Amino acid sequence: MAATPAPAPDAAAPLGLIALNLGGPDSLDDVQPFLRRLLGDPDVVQLPWPFRQLLARRVSRRRRPESQANYAQIGGRSPIREETTAQVAVRPVVAMAAWHPFADEAVADLRAHGVARAVALPLYPHKSRTTTGSSLGQLEKATAEAGGPELAAIERYPDAEGYLRAVAERIAEAVATLPPERRADAPVLFSAHGLPEAYIRRGDPYLDDIRVTVAAVTRRLGLGPRARLCFQSQLGRQRWLGPSTEAMLDELGAAGTPAVVVVPIAFTGEHIETLWEIDIFYRGRAAKAGIAHFARARTVGSHPAFIGALADLVLAAARARGWA
């Protein structure tokens, strides 16, 4: 018996777009609950439930004063919600993994506007269970509980042309801020958010995706051996991907390197890891190590080439489902 053909998609029905990101505290009072939710996420801290919850409670309480002080230095809150919203050219619906608006809030928003189909767009170019996996998992759970909308998910785009062009142009802008005599030989440190090595051994594709982007941008700019991959934001006592960004800065300073460019390669918008960890902490670390000139590439943010890449990805995902 022949299968009944699926109904043709209704071209007039609204199509939703859900931008997925990590999220960040909206105030200093939100810092501890934000950290507790982040560290309690089973995709981020891959430990059995009782140990994960105990760790989340203890670490969020212990780190609260330091984290609040760090956020106070960048305005008392994270700008990531506004950054993510600005990256979505249509009426934006944003779902954050670790702070408001959460996936269920985004789903409720879409359903209230009659959206039955939506493209899920992670603002993480590099796939990882800790980021893409966590965000998509929360979104899929929320849509299942609410009875829709139907989702088309984008999972990775480390070599998207517009993304690579935007990263390369941000690096060129940063290099141009160095003294002319330092621009041709300053090391370019691609600083990616770190992960425990155990996650990679268990098959997380994050490191491979990061290497794809770094290699492509290195070729595009002709950086050669000036390009170095390093990792930041280590937490806990597990062995993390290395070398760390601070160790790399110390090494370059000890070698007498006069200038350096730091590129936040795993971040598409400004957050505590760029505005405080790189701009304040690493800049100070570089100065202490004797590096006189420190330049930081901006995140791709709303760079036209990056936004164009996102639009292409969304359109391709919609067309693959027959929605466009």
C-alpha cells in the first residue's frame, strides 16, 4: 500500500528562529544561581547526579565573591543576551542554557505567536556536548513537553565562509592597533574555551572543530607559525586541554616577545571570558610577563559576514525540511 504523501508546507505559516547560547547573569545577585545552574548541567559537568549537584552548590558558593567582583569590573552583568539578540536579524527568540530566557520561555514565546516550525541556531560554531548539546537538549525537551514547535537544528559550522571572513577581519583590525614594526611578527594566540581532556577522549568533537577554524583562518591570513592555539577558562582539578592561555603568555614573555594578539576563537559575542578574562586578567598577565603590546581581536558579534553566514545556515536548514 502506497504511503500517504506528507502535506505540503504552508508557506504562509510563520517560521521561528531560536538563537541558542550559554547566557549570563543579569545582575550581581544572579551570579551564584547562574553558576549553580551552569555547573549542575549534566552536559557541562559530566558526573553522576549527587556528585554534580554537590559540586554545583559548593563551587558556586565558593566562587561567588570572585565572580561578582569580576562582573563588577565589566558593568555588573553579562551582555551576552543583548549580543545574541543583536545577531538575529528577524524578530529574535533567544534560549540560554544557563540563565534566562531558558528554552521553555523561548518555546512559549514562539507558540504564543503561532509558530509551529522553527530553526534552532546555536551561536557556537564548534560542536560540543557542553554547549551545542546542552542547548539543543534543553530545547528539544521543552518542545516535547509543550507539543511543538517542530525543530530543524543546526549543529556546527566551524568552516562557514562568512564566519571565517569575520574572524580574519577582526584579527586584522587587532593587528592594526600594534606599532607598525610589530605587526608582521606578533604571535596570534587563538584562545578557545577549554574542556577537560576526558571529554575529548569520550568523543566530543569540539577540539576537531576548533582546529578546523584555526587552520582555515591561519591559511587565510598567512600567519604560519605565528598562529598558536591555547585554551582558557579552566575550572576544577581535571586535566584540561592545553596549553593554557596564561601559560602561553608567560612563555612568550620569558622569550622576550614584545607584542601579542589574542583572538577569542570559541566565542561569537562578548562575555565575561572576553571582557574580564582576556581584557583584564590576561592583559595584566602579559604586562607582568614583559609583553609591552597586547591587542585583542573583538568577537565576530554582528559582523556583516558572520550574520550573512548565519542567514545562509538558517535558510539551508529550512529548505532541507521543505519549509522555504
